[in-house]
Amino acid sequence: MRQFKIIVERHSDGFVAYPLGLKGVVVGQGDTYDEAKADVKSAIKFHLETFGKEVLDVDPPVIEAYLDEAGVEV
């Protein structure tokens, strides 16, 4: 069992989720937070089965993830 840090974004038409610390693109989606999280978990498993454990070889690994905002004049 390996834990992945997951980002979940809420959009007007649902939720999108993606993991940090994997090589390649892995995305899950759903109408609810839980659906998106379940979908991205399935996508991670599929990604590992398809491309092998080499996708875990990310250096340096993500230790923590933060969410913040930055105001920028546009």
C-alpha cells in the first residue's frame, strides 16, 4: 500500500482530481468529491499497471503540498 497526495479541484460542472509525485498524466473526475477521488484512485492503479513502477521514480519525492493564493494584477 502506498499513499499518494491528491489535489481535488471543484469546478462548476463537477470535480477533478490528480495525484502529485507520479511520472505522466493521471486525472480522475466525478460529480462529487468522493467520485473524483475514487476515479483518480482507479486511474493511478491503471497507470501503474500500464507503465510499471518506474512511474514512482520521481526525484525528489513530494513531502508536503500546500494550497495558497497569490493576487496578481491583470
